[in-house]
Amino acid sequence: MAGFFILLTRIVLEWKRRPLRRSGNHLLIYVALVLIVAFISESNFFRIDFTTEKRFTLSSQIRQLLKKVNAPVEAEILLAGDLPPGFMKLQAAAIEKLRDLKIYCDQPFNIHVTDPYDVMQQGTVKNKFIESLIDKGISPVNLRINTEQGVTNKMVFPTIIFRADGNELAINLLKNDPFLRDEENLIRSVELLEYEFARGLKLLFQEKRENIAFLTGHDELAEVQTHDIDVTLSESFNIHWITSADLLAVPDSFKAVIVANPLKPFPEKDKFAIDQYLMKGGRIMWLIDPVSVSLDSLSNGMSTLALPRELNLNDQLFHYGIRINSDLIQDVECQKIKVNTALAGQQPKYAMAPWYFSPLLSPSQNHPIGKNVNRVLSEFVSSIELVGEDGLLKSTVILTSSPYARSNQSPMIVNLAMIDAPPARNLFSKQFIPTGVLTEGKFTSIFKNRIVTEFGIQEGTPVISESKATKMIFISDGGLIANKVSYAGGKYVPLPLGYDKVSNITFGNKEFLVNAIHYLCDDSGLMELRSRTMQMRLLDKVKLHEQRLFWQLINVVLPVFLILCGGLIFWLLRHRHYARQQLEN
């Protein structure tokens, strides 16, 4: 359009010197070329992304996913209305990404923005409307906004609802880490938009759910202790509780198996069932506590002895390239607990004190599992070592301590009195102790060349000696997957996984573990979308405060000064030119 009007302007300005027929031919040729290019680009769509992080380029994984969309899609954005600048940026990024999806989707893809406050003002009872959103899994965020009338509280809904073929799914856009600045949380939320949208579309158009199972029979965690993660995983998978005998009988029925904090030793027959499940391409998540600590004794203010726990798994895990040490990690960056500081006989007086045996673990930001995940709350966690050199396996550390940690070999005495006499600061000298490891590749069986009939396996049962390409995750804290349980109204009520009632913070335990399960079960590469990175271009607030006047002058005074200088130079050149012409005449 710009070129069209430029040509028209040229025709008007030069109509006396240039024949109108010639100008008209140029105009027709230009219009024809534009129409041809428009026709070609309509049938051969392409885009050129000049950003360094390719933020406007959809990945091949999500393009393949969009080809499976077989019904019209409706995307309703609830993040609307009078929003703070940060949420406005998040809204704009979400709409922009949805428009990209619409371009590559063969089915109708409708996008519309709904302000919940407009709906509430149309006669719907506010509380009932908010409750209906919460029932759909939509969590509102309370904001304190500074206005001319003062500070006001406003509830916003950073959520998108996908609807297709009679189903709907709510997706939370805001990824909030209480330990990060608002700007960083915004960047993290924008980075994960493509993955969250892809996950939502996959769930809406998922033809068949895969089965994952929790292993039982060795005093693993009870169902009430894994209730929160069960509910979350059930959105994508069918959840089962099986024994090793079930796993040996139908190993191909389960995509992944979770071993959640076993307390009893594993018989050789159970180890064989797990090993052969792995050899057939099964995926396993191990959550092991190698040290036994009596929490009842600690809660009663008594000392307890931390002892190595014998699970009869050391040889098997070692064969897979992993050794979970029988030690306990202490970390400067840890959970705080309430401690009674009052003297004996006085009214209780509680103060917050660091409990070094509850480290706040750091997920790897260089891997899709831990990318943009909050710190993970743990308790009595141990270190993990990589052993052996197998060219068929690739191991990646996905969870570590902070740079200020130490390890203590068991057996050792643990009591709350350690809070009053903490270890010397210089003893916390170990950095990034591994507590979670992902191993991928082809494993060899620990039962290769062994007689398996001696521990109850039927004679003639084939023993697979090398696995297909598969994955396993090892975590040295069995309680990492357990949600706290409160007793109310005569029944046990599960609390959110990772929730700490002392600090009132929900840590990243659930998100980390859910990502880990999805990564184990992912064969399409969809989890790689979590690795998308946007370069943070944030202002340095210290420099902004110290050099405020300088940059104000640069932005306000300098442009005016340059324009004046340019005008003065132009005037001098014209004056010199015409003065020379007068002298020559």
C-alpha cells in the first residue's frame, strides 16, 4: 500500500513532464506484481524471524501437534481489563503466540478476550462466578495496585481456557517463584507459553492415555501421601498401583513405573521383575531414602540416630551407573522451622531458625525438567555419584544442593539442639552436590549370565541382557514426592505437594516431578519446548537511579540539539552556496 501511494504521488507531481500513459503502465505493473506475490505467499506461507532467540518461530514439535487437531478450537483469555504493565506484556505475548498457532492450524482457531469483571457486572453473583472458575482449576491472583485514589486490591485471572469438541482445559499462564523478581517471573512465564499451549492441545486431542504405575509391596508411600501428584498426573495418564508380580506378568502395559520411598528390602525376584521391565524399554523413577531417620523422635524433642537403610538395591543401581550414598546433606540454603526460644516454665515463644537438614534444592535450568521450576523442598536428602564409564549411557544431573553445602556420613546423631549450635560456616564448602540424576540410553541387565531359577523364576524364562533405548531418574529423597497430610473432621486431608505451612510457600516439588514423569514418557520431543529461552533485557535499577539525570538529558535534550545543529549546518551551506553565486554574477 505504501508503494502504491508513492507511485500515485509521483504521477501527480510529474504529470506535466511524464506521459500519463507511461505512468499508468508503471502503476499497473506494480499492482500486478503485488497481486502475484500475495497469491504466491497465500499458498506458500513463510515467515522470517530476525530475533536472536527465534521467539516468533514455532517449533517443529508443535507444528506436528497442530496437524492432529481435528476440530475447531476456541481459546478464551481471562487475563484482561485494567492490568499492571507486567500482566499486559504477558497478555500481549499470549495473544501473539495464539495467533501463531492459528496460522499453522488447519481447523478454525478462534481467539477472544474476556474480562471476568465485565461478566460479573452483567448480573452474575461475584462469589459464585469466582467459585466456578476455581472449580475449573483457575487460580486467581490478588494484586495491590497503586492508583490516584490510593492502593486498591484487584483479582486477576492469568489463565487461558481451551475448548474443543465439547471438552475444555484451563492453563495457568503465570509461573511465580517467590524467590525471583517480578520481571524474571514474567520472562519465565513468556518462555513457557509455547510449551503450555502445546500441552493443552495435546490433552484436548489425546486419543489414548498411557498407563503409569506406583510400585507397591515394600512399604512404599501410601496413596494418601501421593494424592496431590496422583490427581495432577491423572490429567494425562491412567494411574495404577501394582506389585512386582504384576510388573513381571504384563510389563508392556505401563509406560513408566514410580518407586516411591520403599522401606523394606527388595527380594531378588522383585529386582528381576524391575530389571526385565527396564530391558523391554520401560521407564523408571526411583525415589530412594538411603538413610533412616525417626521423625517421631525429632518431633518429640528427642535425639534420633540416622542409620543406613538396607534396601538390597545398591548392586542393581550401581550396575545402572548410580550410587546413592548413605549420607545426609546439610545446606545453608534451607527451610526454616519454628523453634521455642522461651526458658523453661515461661510462655512459649517461637522464632524462625534454619534447619540445615531440609535443603532447598536447585533444579537444573539447562534441562527441560528443571527449566523455570521453583526451588524444591527436601528433608534428609543424600548425595548421588555417577559410577562406571558406559558409552551407551548419558547421565545428566537435574537436581543439586546450593553452592554452600556439606555431607555427613551415617550413622550419626540428629537432634533439634543442632539449631542452637550450627556447624561452622567454613564447613559448608561443597558446591552443587547431586541429588537427582537422569540417565538415558541402553542399559545392560544385572541378571545377565545368572541363574534366575534359584530365586523363584520359572525355568525357561528368557532373560533379556540389553535394553532398548530408555530412561531412568534417580532421586535421593523418597519423601520428595509425598504431600503433607492434616487430620480434620475425622479424616485425613492431603495438602498440596511442596507446601510449607511455616513460610506459607508452595515450592516446586510437584512441578519438578510432573515434568520428570512427562519427560520419561515423552517420545515426541514435546518436553524440549521447555528449553525455549528469551534473552532478558532488564534495566539496571542501580544505574537507573544513579544516572537518572544523565539519561534524561540524552533522551530529551540530545535529539533537539542534533536537530538544531543539522538545521544550522544546512543554513550555513545554503548561505555559502548562494553567496558564491552572487559573487560569480
